[in-house]
Amino acid sequence: MATKLFIDGEWVEATGGSIATLNPATEEVLAEVAFAGKSDVDDAVNSARAAFNNPAWRDLLPVQRAALLFRLADLIGAHAEELAELETRDQGQPIGVSRAVSVQGAAEHFRYYAGWVTKIEGTTSPISFPNTLQYTRREPIGVCALITPWNFPLMILAWKLAPALATGNTVVIKPAEQTPLTAIRLVELAAEAGFPRGVINLATGDGSTGAALVEHPGVDKVSFTGSTAVGKSIVRASAGNLKRVTLELGGKNPSIIAADADINAAVGGNIAGGTLNSGQVCAAYSRFYVNKKREDEFVEKMAAGMAGLTLGSGLDATTQLGPLVSAEHLAHVERLVATGVPQGAELITGGARAMDKGYFFEPTVFAGVKDTMTIATDEIFGPVLSVLSYDDDDELQELINRANATDYGLAATIWTKDLTAANRLANGIRAGAIFINMPPIPDMAAPWGGFKSSGWGREMGPYSIDAYTEVKGVWMHYGE
Ligand code: NAD
Ligand code: MG
């Protein structure tokens, strides 16, 4: 029996049939999931609109709205192990990652934004008009469509849902078709937490469901995390009613390893940063600019570290590298990796799919990579690392130019003990997050998002409060 949609506080059958979600480690069907057709999308948007105008939500006091978010965080905590196992089954990520990153990260997001509800302040402005008070209010935008990808389904949904609710919006959630199960469970928990009917709606389905939401005149804002190609289509499709749009898109993130770097730390951090969730991380480091003096040592140690990773089902606690999410994505990774050797790169380790069952890919290292090769320019989103090099006498500016020679600008990392060089590189690289001597770890308190084709806007910290509110100025004349 297929799962249902959640619309206006009820679990209802979809008119669009269903779509299967698989366990990528076993290729078995986990569930048939409701497929929201156009009329279901209409119902979900109408429900969210009615809830937005309903005093039961609109007039909640900040402390009451905060209490709902705190309760949902507690419910995530109470069901942490169940959610972690569900995420691993549906997505493939190692159970330790599910527990520590996905589930704990989601709960912490709800707590963090629950704390914000009572701290969303306005300003007063020193206008040059006599006897008039001018102040600002931050008001919710309205109905928000939250469209999420398959790599961190629960956590990325929390990145959006927590601030959207904290600021008083209502939502329609559209999870990725490959990994909808933790979103469905989260919505059940949110209903248990006591959010008024219609505030949270769930429209599972595929890209066509997402497209119906993006085109819908009843949607005021779209927050999307996913591919750059779909992000561009969302910008075009949202023009009808000039929706507010936040986009977190792809990356091809450089990691610079200077001659004075602590190579063991760089190897450990880069393997962590390059292979977390099998490299299916938007901020994954995937192109390495290594000082020629350390190139051989770096390649040798990276290859040994990569080849030593234990592949397997994410449910096995010893697994370090789970499967890729789907057969389609495995084919995408294989296609890009296949360009490496013909274009002149040297395959040091890996390079092929692994295991008899499941969508596994070997941890892969290429050396001798040149800037224009496909494996240096295209987002692979797999456990594939491309090592390039630079000469000692190359100017830092040249390194900055090479790092910036991409349409993306999400993240970058620099491994060096020279803080002057680190800061020059950090200032010169056009990316939303620069990490110095560490892996790429988002944190709810710090801004997240991309320059250039890696996105629009920022999420997290106070930036998400901006992203989910409109500013209203009120002018009140009080005398002669
Ligand atoms: P995707 O763009 O194919 O799909 C993402 C979501 O959009 C899914 O829910 C999908 O059903 C929906 N969708 C597809 N077509 C749509 C359309 N025309 N209109 C509206 N919605 C549509 O992306 P993916 O393959 O699931 O995710 C991988 C991508 O996400 C990578 O490029 C990765 O870099 C990026 N990503 C970015 C971040 C970040 O924070 N910047 C985080 C995670 C993933
Ligand atoms: Mg799945």
C-alpha cells in the first residue's frame, strides 16, 4: 500500500498514483510513495494558504510558536534511532553519519530556530520627518514550497522547515523522489507536536510535482536545494508572481594544499571532506591543487587512505563508504570517471563500480589532472578525487585564478600553516564558505550558500530569518 499525502491536517491518497523508493545498498523496494498530481498540489497550496490566514497559527504568541518547534525537536530526539535507520535504508549513508549529522543536525536546527522565535526584532529609523515614529516589523512571506534533494534528506529539510515555521510561514514540502521516507516521518512527528492543521503540508512526487509548486500562483516563496540546472529552471518558472527564491545548488570545490601543509591532517581532512556520504555532498572537495613539492607524498597517502575505506551497507557499523543513491546517479558517476584516462589523467586507485548488489562505487583518485579536464570541471557527486598541482613559484594570484575558473562558488579549503597566504587565498576565492585546515562542515549558526551558479541567498544563522521574512516599515505621525 502506498504512503499518503499530508494536506490540511489529514493523510489523503494521491491522485497521481505512486512511485517506489529503493534501498540503494540492496536495490530492494522499501515503499511505494504517494505521487502528488496537479490537483493534489492545488489542494496542498490552498491548505497552506488557509492556514496562513488562520488565527490559530497567525496569532500564536512567539512563545507558543517556539514551544511547537521545541516539541518537534524533542520528538526527533525521542525517535532518533528510528529516523537514523530509516535515513540509512532510504539514502544509503553510513548509520554513524545518519545519527550524528542527519538526525542530530535536524533536531539541533529546530532547537536553534525555536530559540530565534522570541528574538526576531525590528528597528527604528532616524527619519527626517517631524514627530513621526518609523519602525520595522519582520513578517512571514506566506506559503513556502520547500523542495529538497536526496543527499541529506532529513537535515536539509530541517534547514528550511525550522526557520520557515519559526518566522510564521506555512509550507508545502516536496522531498526528493529517491529519499522521501524521513520527510514523511518528520511530518507525522510535526503533527504529533501539535502544529495547527494546514501549516505543514507534504506533497511527495517527482520533479513534475516540484515544477507544479514552482509555477503555482498561490506559492509566495520557493526554497530549493538541488542541481544548478533545476535551480535555473526554478528562477524562470517563478517569474509569474515574482516568488521569493532561495537556491542552494552545486559545487566543484577546490582544496589547496601548500608546501608547508600538515600533509597527514590534509589527507585525513580531505578524505573526510571528499568522501562523506560517498562524496554526495554539495561542499565536497573534489579538485586538489597540491604544491609540486608535496604532490607525490599527498597522492600516495590519499590513495592509500581511499583504498583502505570499508565499503558496505550503511546499516553495518563498520561501513565507511555506503552506496550512491540510485542507479541513475551511479551511471552519472561512471560516465564522468570514464573521461579521466582518455583525457590524460592517471588513475591511481578505484575507477569502477563495486560489489555485486547495490549502487556502490570504488573510492577513486586521479593524479596528473589538468584544469580543463572534465573530472576537474564537472560536479561528480561521488567518491572521486582529482589531484592537480602548482609550482612553488606560481603566484598566489594565479592559484586564486585557477580556483575561481569555474561557474560554481560554493566552498573551498586551504591547507597551510602560513596565515598570510591563507587569508589572501580566503579573500581571493569567490565562494560562499572557505575552510582553513578543516573539512567542509556547515553549522546552523553560520551562513551557508554559494556565489555565482552555486546559488541565490544564504541559509542558516540570522540569514534564514531574512530568507523567510518580508520587512515592513510602519510610519506613525503623532503630532504637529
Ligand atoms: P535535483 O535538482 O535533481 O532535485 C532536487 C529536487 O528538485 C528534488 O526534490 C526533485 O524532485 C526536484 N525537482 C526536479 N526537477 C524540478 C523542477 N523542474 N522544478 C522543481 N523541482 C524539481 O538535484 P539532486 O540530484 O536531487 O541533488 C543533487 C544536487 O544538489 C547536486 O548538484 C548538489 O550539489 C546539490 N546540493 C546542494 C546543496 C547546497 O547546500 N548548496 C546541498 C545538497 C545538494
Ligand atoms: Mg531510496
